[in-house]
Amino acid sequence: FCTVSLLIILHELGHFLAAKRIGIPIARFSVGLGPKIWGFKMGETEYWWSLIPCGGYVMPALEDEEAFDRIPLKSRILFALAGPAANILGAFLCLSLMNVGKLGFSVHSVIYLPLEQICQVAMQIGAAIPLLFSQPENLSGIVGIVAAGGAYAGLSFVKLLQFSVLLNVNLALFNLLP
């Protein structure tokens, strides 16, 4: 449960940091969904801790939908890609850590091998996407993911890192789908 929440926070943090960098004003950064449990305001942004922990969002400070359309296309694309990019970075860091533990520290184990492994995981997930439509009974929501992940990841720290890689790449890819 904590792993899923952390990966979602990482994803939303990617959107948030990109928005700040490219000048998209942010009204709210929420860890969790639903009503606010606790929060504070710094500058123009409210920071919330919300009731339902598996989720989060970044809400731009815009007066209407047309205001978002007036943001330059390049900035909107960067804002949209920043969340998935943060998850790919998270997967990369987990794989680098695992590879150093297994193979020792080298440019290959820290940089090249993790990139190869991310591509392999992404291709496996991409190949499974058509099955979502032909075998919808195999889909799982957040409760199923947390239950399966908890059983798997609870076995060891390496399994937790492997689960994190899979979820990070999955979250990145599914956020890139239209």
C-alpha cells in the first residue's frame, strides 16, 4: 500500500515540478484524494494531505478550461510527460540499486543495464495491453494491486524493488495512453 502511494506521489511530483519550472501556476498539490485532512498554503499553492491515500493530483490555478488551452503546446506536453518521466526515473533508480547489489558498481550496472531492463518491462506491458480488451476478467483495481503486490513484495527488499519497477513503468505507460 505504501509503495503504491509513494509511486503515485512521485508521479504527481513530476507534474508539479515541471509545472513550476515552465510557469504553469499550481493551485493545489494533493497527496491522496477526497477531503483534506491537513494542509497548508505556501505562495500560490495549497499542499493537502487528503483522506484516501492511494492517489493524488496537481491542480493548475486556471480560471477556466480555455486558460489551459492558452498555455503553449510545448509547455502542456512537458507538463503531461513529467509524471510518466518521474516514474521512469523511479524505475531506473530501483533497477540501478538492484544491479549494484547483484553485479557491483559499474557504468553498465548503474546506467546501461537499467535502461535495457526498463525497455524490456515496457515492451512486456505494451504486449499485454491488448489482453485488457480480450480478457477483462484479468484486470485489477487498486485493491487487487495492493493485495498482490503486498504478498509478492513482502518476501524481500529486492522483491519490493522489483514490484516498484513494474508499477513505475506501468503507471508511466498507462498515463501516456490516450
